[in-house]
Amino acid sequence: MRFLFLLGSSRRGGNTELLARRAADALPASVEQRWLRLDEHPLAPFADIRHAGDGRYPEPTGNEALLLAETLAATDLVIASPLYWYNVSAATKLYLDHWAGWLRIPGTDFRDRMRGRTLWAVSAISDEESAKADPLVASLRLSAEYLGMRWGGSLLGYANRPGDVLRDATALRAAATFFNQPALGDRLAHKPLPVASLRA
């Protein structure tokens, strides 16, 4: 199993990252972890060319090629984004926008290869009413559903100033068991993911 943690904050060691790392600490040693900061791998603005010419997207290069390869190499994707204007950060949203292009790169078979993987969400919010994060959670859950992915769930913590999330006892307790769910246990016992053809 390979977890890809995508950090969507522009702040190093921010509350969302602290919470994600606390949850990751509880993963078994056998689970590979890869951490990427989206602001260190900036993407070009997404261009919608679905209705131009044949609607196909070119093979990506640079940071886009790296993010596509890392995404496809992961069994589990963890979107770790602070709540910005009731949704994911701009860098996170841009990454997700590029999924629309990856669906249309000849030979990539992005939809088939993502099916059966698991998407998780981690976020720190500066409001004690967790429902304020509902749009962020819904956006990611529906994105997973669209691609036939499993939805792992969301881990939310309260934080306003740097380090605040480490004082949120409820969030820290949830982090300790967030990835320790029956579905994960089954997969660690080598129950296979649904088989997806890598080529049509």
C-alpha cells in the first residue's frame, strides 16, 4: 500500500499538516508514505479544451507529469488542505482541475486506474462548527464517487493560530485511529483491490 499525502497549504508545518502527520504516525510501518507540497510543484492554469479539436489533452510534462505519476502510483490519496472560503485551497483545487485533463490523455486510462483506490480528507478549520467544512468534504467525496474511488472519510481539527490543532484533543484522538478502519485492515491482509485494466 502506498499513501500519497498532498499538502495544499502555503504554510510549512501548518495545522492541517500537523494533523495529517499525526494521523500518518499511526499507519503500519509496511505502508509506504509519500508527501508532496503542491506549492512546491506548481501547475499551470487549467485549460478546458474538451470541445476543441478532438478534445484530447497532450502528455503532461514537468510538475504535472510528476503529480500524475505519483497519483497513479498511490493506493490511497490524502488531500490535506486547510479550509479556505469553505472549500479546498487554490493549489488543491487546481490539482483537482487537472484530473479533468488526465481523463482525456490517450493511453492514460485515468478513470479505470483510479477506480477502487481510496480518497481521504484532512483539514484544519478556524470555526468550532465543523459543518462549515461540509462543502470541502462534499467536493472531495463526490470527486471520489465520480471516479469510482472509495471514500475514506474526513478528519477535521479546530485551529486558528499556528499549532492550535495540537490542543484539539478530540481531533488528536480521531487522528490516532483515522486510517485504522476495517476497509484498511482488509487491504493490509492482502485482499486485492478491484482489478482495473491499465489499457482499454
